[in-house]
Amino acid sequence: MLHPPDITQVEHGQSTSLLASIQDAARAARRSMVANPVRTALTLLGIIIGVAAVIVMLSVAEGAKRMITKEMGVFGTNLMFLDGESPSPQAPEGVISASDLRAIARLPEVDFVEPTVGEDLVLRYGNAYHAGYVRGNSADYPAVYHWPTASGRFFSHDEYHRAAAVAVIGHKVREVLFPAQDPLGEFMLIGQTPFQVVGVLKEKDNEANFDRNSQVVVPYTTAVTRLYGPTDPDYVSIVAAEQYPLAHTEREINAILLKLHGGVADFELDNYAASLDSQQKILGQLSMMLGAIAAISLLVGGIGVMNVMLMSVRERTREIGIRMATGARQRDIMRQFLTESVLVSLVGGVVGILLAFALLLLAVLISDDVPVAIVPAVVAGAFSCALVTGIVFGFTPARRAAQLDPVAALASE
Amino acid sequence: MSADSTASPVIELCGIEKCYGGEANGTKVQPKVRVLNQVSLSIRAGEFVAIIGASGSGKSTLMNILGCLDRPSAGEYRFAGHDVAGFDNDQLAWLRRNAFGFIFQSYHLIPSESAAENVEVPALYAGLADDARHARSEALLGRLGLGERLDYLPKQLSGGQQQRVSIARALMNGGYIILADEPTGALDTASGAQVMGLLRELAANGHTIILITHDPKVADQAERVIEISDGRIVRD
């Protein structure tokens, strides 16, 4: 009727069902969390702030990074800008002359030399007006700026040399001046001068403070003769050949210009890609630093978890003794307290993620300029950080609980 | 009597000693205290044994050693012929879980858990499936007259009821050997009598009962009385 336990089974032991023991531990954890609401809230707060900080900081950094990457995609990565510059505060700005440009164009490291002259002018067609940046460029414009036409064509080298009165208009210009009709072949007024529209540029993403789609491109020759009068280029875009390192090309151009300008550095060569690249690098470092700060707050949260778990072990010493007397193995006790600390951390993690989303949403609603990119990996990472925090900082208290002497634990309180 | 007196002893103690202190503890050397001195006894399956002694006589220490909560400093403890000294902590836990059921003077129920949950704790560690566990705890509590109070917390139960919950817990995994440490110590006469009745009933059903008490009247209800004084067995 009453069978003695089979002592031969003692070597094999029995395993507590993992699910049942986790359920039991989770139940105990939930009860102790509910029983001490203030303590639970304070513990959670550390984890919540840590997780939310990680997500918010990395999301904003990632958003900024993506904005720069997008910017690089707009113009390509081998574009440089050349401009006159004062060599010293009193000296006049240097002038980039036509012979400078010809010399640079002869360099094998250079694909295109593209001077630009431009101003904001009033554009008119019929009764419609629009203010736009009217720039004189060469027929190489589409190749230099990676900017093809959406309809019609770009002006030809022939039209460039003839200084023909033809214009390629931006997407926005087309929308405003020719809302309901095909602009190709129509004559519009730029300032007081009539130009024939031969093409429409593809729409491009705008820069923060400049509407790229409100431009009109005309032949440089025409701009100089009919719009602005003889003038030096505002700036020169240089497209470096892909097969040479960009830094090498930059050195070559600098060297040849220095020679032509009699050793006076009255010009500035801006490597657009390099500046974006360095911005990118700075941002990368910044986001790493922000991440580190956020990680520290997570660490502080973890210490809070450890503190509470140590307290919990102390408060429940007798319960641990009871569980041991009723046959709990050390690993059962360990599992119980680890489950509890992980549970606390997970709840904190989930709330932290929600808080981060709320903060990011708020930031986006308040200002359009805040770049935000929520990367699932960051959310998952922050969440698993919380999980790992729970395990790491729950480990010591759990081990302490598991190593209690059953007799002493039962006698406590 | 269901006790099979011809069976080989389930528990054999031989020259058990338990000492505390005697080791350097910081700068102080705690005086060495010998709580158990050359205790030898054997208990056969199905026996109802009372261990009686005044407080400080070492009977609680003896119970802790018998129940594998504590290890002796010297001597041999054989459980069903196996030397327990060679068991690791997990194996001792196995014995506590599958061979023993504890009943304590102060019940030792987990305060945050309901009566049924408290009863189920040992089965949880034995890996019993949920349904079987719930069914068994319900049946045990029902048998002990607590079928209506499964979801009560310990503090919502009277002392006698709490002690019955702890008896149900001791029986959860079979309760082959019931170790009862002053089970009636905190109870009024009526509840105490009820608990003793339950123990007698369990003994009649073949459970081995080891009852620890200071009260000769309680001890007299057992078949065999072992008296312990100053860490030695003075009467068996």
C-alpha cells in the first residue's frame, strides 16, 4: 500500500519540469513584486530609464547617420568643390580663372570640371510666378551631379557653345509654372529673358535649407551673356575619376593650383564626400559614446535589481529553508531567484521600450528636424541587454539563496 | 500493526556526533560544543517512534540529521543500507523530497502561497505534472478537512488548519517517513489531539513516523520512545 522510495533512483534524481518551475517562480516573483509596489517601481525605474536611454540615443544617432548617407547618395562620393578664399583676413578672395579650370581638367585624375554661376531669380510663365535658383552649368551637369532628366532632354554641348536660350527646370518649378500642361517647348521668362524649356529634372530629396527642386539649369555661356554678365564662377564642382584615390586627386589639384596662383593658397578645395564621411565618423563616435552612457544607466539599473534581489533573498530566507526541506535542489532555488530578477528586468525592458517610443514620437511631433530611425536591432539589443542585466545581477543573489544552509534558513526570522 | 518488524532498518545511525564551533572564527575561537554524542539507533519501516528530550538535549539537531537537512560531524548514517555521507547536495534533496515529509512546530508554510500551492511545493520539485499535482493536493487537503480552503493563505487559517496543511504537504510525495518536530507545540489541546490522531492514523497506514517532543504525554502515543539527554540516548 505504501511503497518506499526506490533508493536506487537517487543517483538519477528527477528533474523539475522547467515550465512548471518557471511558472511557480514567476508566480512567486509576481507576488513579491505586487507585495512591495514602491520597491518594485524603483527597481523597474532603473531598468526602464536604461533601456529607454539606449533606444532613444541610438535611434537619434542612427537617424542622423542615415540622413548623411542619403545625402551622399544624392551627389555621389567623388565630388569636390573649388572656391576662391582669402589667404589672410586682409587679402582679397582668390579668383578661379578659366585657365585654372583648363589645367585641372587636363589632370588624368579628374573626370569633369564643372563651374557654376547662379542666383535666385523670378521665373514666370503666363500668370504663374516662382522664385528659383537659376544656375549656369555645362552640358555635363547630369553626369556631374548624378541628376538625369525626368522628361525631355538636357541641353546639348552644341547649345552650350552657341549660348542658346534653353532651360532645364526642376520638378517644383514645373509643378508651379506648368501645373496642367507639358512644359517642353514652352517659353518661360527668367528675370526678363525668355528661355525655352527643353527638359525637366528628376525630383530629388531636399536639403534642410535648400529646395533642390526649385532650380533651373541653363548653359553657363548663356547665363554669363544674358543673365549675369561676365563673371567668375561662384564655385567649381570637380568630379574625381573613380580609379584614383580621392585624397591623391585632392593633392594633385591643390598642387597645380598653388603653382598657378604663385604659391598663394587663395582657394579652397572642399571634398564633399570626405566632409560627409568625417561627419559620419564623428556621428559614429558620438553614437558610441551616447550608447556607452546609456549602457551605464542600464548598469545602474542592474545594480538596483541586484540590490532588490539581495533584499528579497534576505526577506525570504525562511521560505528558502522551507523549499529546501521539501526537497528543492540548489539549482531549483537558484532558478527561482534568477527567474524573479529576469522577470523584473523584462518588465522594465518592455516598459522602457514603450517609453522610448513615446519619447521619440514626441520628439518627431515637436520638431521635424530630429532625425529618428528606429532600428529593430537596437530595440532587440536593448531588450536583451535588460535580460542579460537580470541574469548577471540576479546571479549573485540567486547563488547566495541556493547556498543557504537549510537548517539555518529554516531557523531564521 | 502494519509495521513489518522483520524488515531491515530503513534508518540506521551509528556513533553519530554533531559538534558546533571549535574552529577559529576570526580572532575568536568559539568553544567547541558537542550537541550529539555517539548516537546510535535504528528505525524500521512503519515504526512510530517518539524522540523525547528537554530543550537543549540535541533532539532537534538529531531530527535535522535524520531528515538530511544537516550532516553529522562524525558517525555513519545509513538510509536503506546506503551511506548518506557519500551523497551530494542534490542526492540529499532527493531524499528529503521522496523519502521524508516534515512537520514543524511553527508549520513553516510559505506565507505568500495558498494552502493548495503550499501542499504542491514538494511535487513541483519532483516534476509531477500540473494536473496530477493539483488533483493530489486537492485530494489530500480534502481528506484532512480543508477541501473548502484550498485558496486560503496561511494567515487566513487557524493554527490547527495550518498544521493540517503542513501534514498534507508532508504526504504530497508519499511521506514514507514523517518527521514531526513538536507538531502540537503551538496548538490548543483540541487541535493538538486532532493532529496526533492524524499521525496515529498515518502510522496505522504504514508510514514511518518519527515524532520529536519534550512532552511525555505526547510521546506516550508512540510505539517506541527514545529519550535523549545531553546529546546521548538514555532510554530506548
